[in-house]
Amino acid sequence: MTTLLLTPADAPPTEVTLSDAELEKLLDETNAEFVDGQLKEKSMGAESEGIGSELHILLGAFVRAAGLGRVFGAATPYRCFPNDPRQIRRPDVSFVAVMRLPAGRLPRGNFTFAPDLAVEVVSPTDAGEYLEQKVADYRSAGVRLIWVVYPATRTVLIRRLDLTCAELDDTGALDGEDVVPGFQCRVAELFV
């Protein structure tokens, strides 16, 4: 059983107890994330969605041609966080290496292990603290490479599991490093 806080816009949070199956169904219907016992609506503006889609297309075509694994969009749920096994996050774009897929197959529901790459495209409603918490959650789950795309400044912040980071502007090129070997694209391509 899962206790969930539902927060209508004009009322205090209401505690609701759901079975795991009920929570899964609710998350499927709402496309929300489940963090700290609360449903967090995942909303993206047109710009953020367009950038995520462009990266999904570029990365997906490369990964498919190279047979490296699978690329997923913003609706794909990951339930893989050691600090809260009920927590569910949905990166805007993610990649899972083929050798990590059990028997080469996709799960029917949530991924119960972390992606190798997680991408967040900052939306106008994303608070900095919330984004940093997502990055910390991804690291705690073992995500090896995280890209945070900032449309307003046309930059990408690269965060790695070893706590190193880098920043690229639109004259730079994203590199899949050892996570998506051989993948590269100019940052400017994301903002077409």
C-alpha cells in the first residue's frame, strides 16, 4: 500500500492510501511523477517538448543504427531509486543499453533499474531546486550521464555519476562519452 498526498490547487493536501497497482494505474493515466509521497504533474511547454523530441530523434536514430540499446521519451517511468523504492521519475529522454535489458526485452511497466543516460529539458515552470533534486535522484540510482538542457540560454549542463560536470553553449557538441559511444551532435541542432 502506498500513501499519496493529493494537492488540489485551492485545498490542503489530502492523504490517500493506494495499492501499488492503483498507484501504477493512476500514474499511467496522469503521466505524473511520484516523489516524496506526492504526484508531481509532468508538464512541458511546446519549446521544451520540441527540444526533447529533436534529441530523441537524433539519439534514437544513432542508437538504432549502432544497435546500442533503446531510447525513450518523457512518458517512460523509472522506479529505481534506493532512497524511496516507490518513487517514479520520467526523464524527458532516456537511453538504456541493450545489454542491460533483461533477455533483451522491455519491461511491461516501470523500469526497475536506472537508465544509462537521462535528459531533462528545462521548462518555464521548472524550479532550480526541483531540477537539482532530479539530478541527485538520478545519481543515487546510478545514472551514468545526465544532460540538463536550458532552452533560454541554449546551453546544456552535463552531469556525471563521478560528480564531474561540464557546460556547453550552442557552439559545442554533445558527446555520448562511454555511455552512448560514438554519439555526437551539435548543441545548436537541438534548437532548430
